[in-house]
Amino acid sequence: MGHGERGGADEAECRIHVVHQEHRRDEEHVAPHEEAEQEAARALEQDNFRPAPLLPSLLPFVNRPHRHLDYDKAASAIFTEPEIADVGLAEAEAFASGRKIRVTKVPFSANAKALIKGDPRGFVKILSDPATGVVLGGSIVGRNAAELISVLAVAVTNGLTTGDIVDSLLVHPTLSESLAEAAS
């Protein structure tokens, strides 16, 4: 079958071209990407490849439109002892711009898991819109802050409210309970 034939595949199905590249080097040094380009060009000239159907499980990812990443909503962490993590709007940034926000802060010294582990250092801080309750940002300092910030990252990215966090019924005893406490 030539590369122009469909091979019985559904017309709407995405297809990719598979080109087998031999791993060989000539006497002169050729960069790996140049070698791949040369192999692909030779294969096209010789018509010795054929379309291969894309695995059906990958179709949703291929057909998905490009998504813009909003780095203002990206979580970040510093792996110090204790860890420091934040996401979204910073408190200082909100005050500098004159934006009204609700700030709630809960120390880990009030958290059962932190006391059980013997490390009550740190806190959870959530910034939200006072009118709507939408989570705008947050900071966490303490044990597992880099993991805990994910809950706030999901909230910030998806426009969830503090009520959504409270309604999530987090496991007891865990450090994440401080998130629900700060959201209430």
C-alpha cells in the first residue's frame, strides 16, 4: 500500500507517519535531529513507510485544542525546612493594587496531624474575594507545603470558592484539614 491509501481506516481518524530510523553514524558527525530529518527524507523519497493509525486512547489528547497556560495561577514551592509554597494572587500584590480581599490564616499548631507528627511549625493562608468567596491565591509554610498547595492550585485555576473547599470533607487527621479550616 502506498502512503496515499487509507488502509481501511475511518476518514476522521487521526494518523501519524511512522519512520524507522536506524541508529548509525557516518564517519562525519551528524546531529541526532539532522540524522532523523535525513532518514525521514529518504523514507519519503523511497515511499517505504505507510501511515499507522493513532491509538484510539490518544485521540482525545490529539484532538484537544491548544490550552493557554496562565502562569499567574501556577503553584510554586521552595523546598526548605519547612517548605514554602504559594499559588495565585499574593497578599502584598492585592494590597498594592488596592484590591479588596479576605485573608484567612490557620497555624499548623491548631492541626491534629501536625501535633501528632511533632512539627507544628507553619500555617495555611487563603486569599479570597470577599463578595463571592472565589479563591484568588494562597500560601502554605510547613511540612508537605509543596503537596498541600495543589488543593489551592485547583481552586484558583477553576474559580472554586472557599465553600467548595469546606464542602470537600477532607480526611482526619491530615494537614489538609487546615485548608478547610482556613476556607471556613
